Amino acid sequence: MPTIQLQALRRYGYYALMDKNLKSKTYTDLLELVAAYEQKPFAAQYLFSFIQQKNAGHINDITPLSKTFRQQLIDDGFVIASMELLEKHDDTDGTVKFVLGLCNGTRIESVRLKDDDRNTLCISTQAGCRMGCKFCATGQLQFERNLTAAEIVDQVYMAEQSCGKINNVVYMGMGEPLDNFDAVMRSVKILNHEHGRNIGIRHITISTCGLPEEIKKLALSTVQPRLAVSLHAPDDTIRAKIMRIGSKYLLSEIMASLKIYQNTTGKRITIEYCMIDSINDKIEHAKALVKLLRPLKVNVNLIELNSFPGCRFEPADSRQIQAFANVLSDAGIETVIRFKRGRSIKAACGQLGATWLTQK
């Protein structure tokens, strides 16, 4: 663990550190902070840009600030804390998986995907997950805690040190992003800000398994990233069999929230659909999905199931996936079959944390 983070953890404890880590502060937060210290507003820009753009690792690295102000921040317990890179795994297809250590000894994973000259990073928002989807390795892990905004954005900064500039960020790693709503939205504001990484809001996607109230809350947010919904079934019966959340929220509730989201934002929604043999991959399932999605403007990603230790499902046959895709396409729904990537390093969709299932 980085020394500055370990020292801060020992001195203030985990929950205090969450508030004291300047990397978790939005630009607006820092404006309020510098005002409280009777500093000029430009001090907030120095703080934000040095931390979020120039990777400053210590308050004393922000040299445009006066020594007195820097010392005040240090004396009051503020830090710039980072995660620790524990492992890095490379797949021959160009996929890279990072295993990162958090300040309380917990681990998470994030994945870099390479597309021509573009880097997409799949980031995590929780250590473990509360949702318990049966086809997802992360869902079989014990939920440990939410990540802070600093820990979420730090995944981008750590990846850039190894892979160069990150062009797209997808909140599709470990955990349910909308179950950690406030920290996730803070991280979006930080990554999108012009004085930070300045990642365009159209290049940021938040994925959810379908939390209706949080989807409606997202529709009213001051920043509007893209939305992806992990649907994986055309009806409630099938969904409840493979997704614990399916027993809590009916598809009618989720669809109603998506209509509100789309009417409010005008944005197209991505539907994620994991293809599982003999469960949700039949032609009748495809036709039911068309009927369900018809009121919305959507595109669909079909994803072949990626196995992990203890998974009792099998991936759908490639011909069945193509036939399923044809039904959607013929109905006018833009549909893409997502190819397997990163499977040799357990970095494919649904595999994050799979290695730890065998270590229990």
C-alpha cells in the first residue's frame, strides 16, 4: 500500500480518509474548501488540475499554492491517496486486467480493452456486489464495501500509466454502479471536468442491472453519461431465475423508469443481454424481447456467457446467438454480438473476481 495512504489510514481511519482524500473532491467541492480557508478561487483550480490531470501524489507537489496553505491542508489531515497496483495480466488479444489494492486490504479489478487506437477502461464501483446475478463471478463474491469517488477515478489514472490515454470509460466492472450512486456520479463529474481528464460525457457509460428509482434519479442528474441496462431476460420468470434483482423489481417497473429516463434525456439506451444456453436464447425469447423493447429507442449487445468456477450455466451456441440477433435486427433494433475478449486472464464480461472464487 502506498505510504501516504497507509499513514493516513492509521491516523484517521477508513471512513475519515474517504472525506480527507482530495482526489474524491469535485471542482465545486474544492471551491468550497478553498473558500473556507479564505483562499482565492484559483487555488481550487490548482488543486483540481494537479490532482486529477497531473497526478500529483502529495499536497506539497502542488507548488503554485502557498507553502502556508499547503501546510494548513496537511495539518488538517488532507491527503492525496492512491490505490496500489498488485497485479497486471495481459491477454494475447490486447486486453489488460489490473488487480488493485484498496486502503483496507480489499482488492478490485479493472480491464483495459483496445480498439484500434482507442483505449476503453471497464471500471469497478464496489468491492464485491450485492446483486448476486448467478451468471456473474462478481455476484458470487461477498459484498465488502462501496468504492469512494477517488478509488473509482484512480482506476483510470493507474491504467493510463501502463496503457496510455483512456478514451472511453464504462462502469461495467465489479459491483452495481447505481447501488453506489453518489460516489459514482462524483467520479463522473471529476473525469468529465475540463480541468481534469476532460473525458467527454458521451464517452462515459454507466451500466445497471435495473434499479428503477436510481435510473429516474440519473435522469435528473446535472451530468448525463450514457446508460446501459443489463436485462438478460425478456420476462420476469426467466429474469428471477438468473438474477436475484429480478425477484425485487419487475420488468414493468424497470421499463417505466427507462421511459422516464429517455423522455427526460432524449438519450438512446444500450441493452446488455447475456446469452445462456436453453435459458434465454430461443427464438421465442428474441421475439418477446422485441415486444418488450419496442417502446424505447435502444441498441442491444448480445454477450456470450463467460464461465467461471461454480457457474452452472453454459454459453449459447454461436448459431443460436446469430439467429437471436437476426430476429432483433429484422425488427429494426440495432444489434451487435460482442466477441470474447480477455477470457484467458478471466477479464471477460462476468468474470471479474473469478480467480478469488477458487481461493475461498
